Amino acid sequence: MNIKSDIALSDSGFVFNPASGESYTVNPIGVEIIQFLKDGKSIAEVSEQILENYNTDLTTVDKDLNDFIVMLKQYSLIDNND
């Protein structure tokens, strides 16, 4: 699963889609997730990193990560072939 290559992401959580001209704001964990995906990490690898970096459990990570991926798809931030 890859974030579209032209999506701009700032450290402060600003996400810009030049194809649509729309911009969004994500929290610091959202920034990490998007950056992991831009770096080519799989969903399983992203999940592992979140579990390693934060005091949470696998069930919560899986649910929240899935919800976030659905949102990224809704906003057309993920490549269509994913």
C-alpha cells in the first residue's frame, strides 16, 4: 500500500494533494503512518512500528490503522493499484 508519490507531507501534519488541490491535517501518529507508507512499509510493518513506539495493544492498533487507511483511500491519497 503506497501513498501517492505527489502527496506532500509536512512534519507539522499538513497533507497536500496537488491533484485535487485539497489539504488535510493529521496528528503526529498520522504523520508517522503516512511517512512509513511513503517509505514503502507494509501495513504489518507499520503496525509493528506503532506497537514498538507507543503503549498500546495489537487490537487497538489494527482497528485504528484500518480506519486511518480507509480515510486515506476516501481522500484519494493512496495509489489506485493498492
